[in-house]
Amino acid sequence: MSHAVTCTAPVNIAVIKYWGKRDEELILPINSSLSGTLSQDQLHARTSVMARADFASDAIWLNGKQESIENPRLQNCLREIRKLAAAKQTHQQGAPLPTDKVHICSVNNFPTAAGLASSAAGYACLVYALAQLYKVGDSLAEVTKLARVGSGSACRSIYGGWVRWVMGEAADGSDSIAEQVVDEHHWPEIEVLILVVSDHKKTTSSTAGMQTTVETSSLVKHRADKVVPQRMEDIQNAIRARDFETFGRITMQDSNQFHAVCLDTYPPITYLNDVSRGIIDMLTKYNAHKGKIQAAYTFDAGPNAVIYLPRENVNEVVNLVRHFFPPAVGAEAAFVRGFRDVPAAPVDAATLQAINRSVFADSLKYVMHTRVGSGPQVLSNDADCLLDASGNPRL
Ligand code: DP6
């Protein structure tokens, strides 16, 4: 007898960054964090899981390629789900036996090489699908804990809208869970631009980078103990009140502090490059010229910028990007992608004059326009399954 489930899960982008663990194995953070979940219309992972007693072993295929199932993070997720299923005896309700083997097949609808946060969506999707398969998905709080042991930031992709990961205090991680602050309908005016920077050099992985930070940075302790707790309070209040001025300021300050902490690491870690710094400069001058925060940048462990901004500013900001970071000649057509057409139009002379910086052509691959969206979904149509009846990836 075979059981199969297919799910999709979203990417999330933190505005209060998770950086540093107090427990490497259980993935327990040194500070709480908060993110927006991005719409799955533009970016998502899709994962099918199938369990059968007669599979020879567990197996995984990622974006069409078989990968090692021995990956310790993956093993942790599988072990924890099976432990929970065994404790709850869910095979008596028709779930697979904890001893059955599983085949896992996962694809992203966006290029992994683009350096967009793919591990969060991937682990969230895997764990969400396995939790359905083993019938242990009733409590989403439990599912966030299972996702957390795959990749810390993945726990926040279990919900839509605005999500906090509460760091918790317990040594066993039982209170380190993600929770929804408000759903995706609370603040629909907020949209998102992802500026994908060309020329990606291989950077330090988040896992390795944050470990070195905790070992060597004195600034990160100050950040975790003294700065983040207040920011968590303030940004949640700003989101609840739809106060973009406060939200935007905290978002940019927290990104800046995260990258300052990276530089305080020894040896130092630099994720931002000249293009990233150019985007920061452009938006800083733009906001100053307008006398209020119009658009808020944030950067993760790489050079790509993510901009949160109210809908009314999207056209102007996209056209500023087209002006100061234009695509190569001939690449204009697919430069801005997303859920709504943003017509090209000149930006007014006073704004350009206030920004007053040189043009950096062909420095961005493309701009993805998206918004805040929903949490993981189950796809119930058999045609959506990525595995065929015998458990091999469909071509
Ligand atoms: C900069 O979740 O990728 O994106 O827990 O080691 O898998 P691991 O790290 P990961 O770190 C994400 C770091 C970040 C900030 C954030 O998403 O909060």
C-alpha cells in the first residue's frame, strides 16, 4: 500500500534577522526573529512524499537530481516526524508505518542559483508534506518545530502573513516555535521587490557564517540581548497598526545591524557588494528627498536586495531601479517580473537630482515583484504529484 502527499510552501524574508544559534543540533537561536511570507504565485517549493513498505530505502530528488539522503538536517527531520508518528500511533488511522521508507521529490519554481532563500521554502515544504503523510500535522506549532530542525528560518514559512519565531528558553527546544502575528490579508498594501544581483560569487553559508559570528563577535551578544527584544515589540506594533514609517525604519536598521555583526565577525564576512551598497544609497537618498520612508530594504546572506514598500510607491521605485540599475540593452523585456505590470516611465527630475548617483548598468539580473502571501498548501490533484506510481520522479 502506498501513501502520497504533495504540498507547496513559501519563501519568507526576515525583517528582524535570525543570526546565531545557542544549540547547533536542535537549531535554537540566540534571538527571536520576524518575517513576511512571500506569495507562492511567484516563489514556492513543491514537494511530493510517498511512503511504502517495499521501497528499498529512503531517497530524495531535488530539482530533478538525486541527492544524498544522509544529509544530517534531512535525517533529523525524518527521525523527528517518525518519532512523533510512532508516539501517536498514527498508522492506526491509516498513516504509513514509521518503518516504511519514503521517497521525496522537490522542485522550486524559481532558479536556486539566483541566491533566493530556497532552503526555508524547501524544508518547510518537506516537513509540511511529511506531517500530512504521517498524520501529525494537526498542530502547526509542532510542525514549525519540525521545520526548525531542518533549517532555522524554515519554521517561519509554515504560516502565511507576518510571522515571528519566538526564540524560547527551554534547553530541549520545546518552546522555540514560529507563530503568526497577522495573516496575509491584514496589510495588503505592502508589496515586495526582489532585486536579483548579477554575478553571484559563492558566499559563506548562513550556517557556517552565524557559527563564526557567535564564536568571535562581541557585537552579536549586544544585538541579541539588548537590541532585538525591543525591536521585536516595536515592529509587531508597527505591523498591527500598519505604520510603514516605523516598520521601514526598523527593517532597514535591523538589516544594517546584521551586516555590521557580519563585519564584526573574525575573519569578517561580507555579503553586500557594490551593487547592494548602491541600492542602499539610492533608497536612503530617495526616502530623505521625500521626507518619509517610501521603501525599506533588507539583505540576507548574499547581495540581493529585498524591498518592502506600499503599493503606491511601487511604480516610482521600479522606475528608479530601471534608471540607476538598468538591464543590458535588449534585456528590458523580462527585467521586471511578477504579478502586475509596472509600466516604464521617467522619474521626475527633482527626485533624480536628489539621488544624484552614477548609473550601474547590467548589475541586476532581474527584479521580481511579489507581495505577502499564504502558508503551505496541500495539492490534492494526482496530476500534481512529482512521483509516479512506482515512486520514481516523473520526467
Ligand atoms: C540571514 O535558516 O539559512 O536569512 O538555521 O543554519 O539553516 P540555518 O540558517 P538559515 O539562516 C537564515 C539567516 C538569514 C536571516 C533570517 O532569515 O532570519
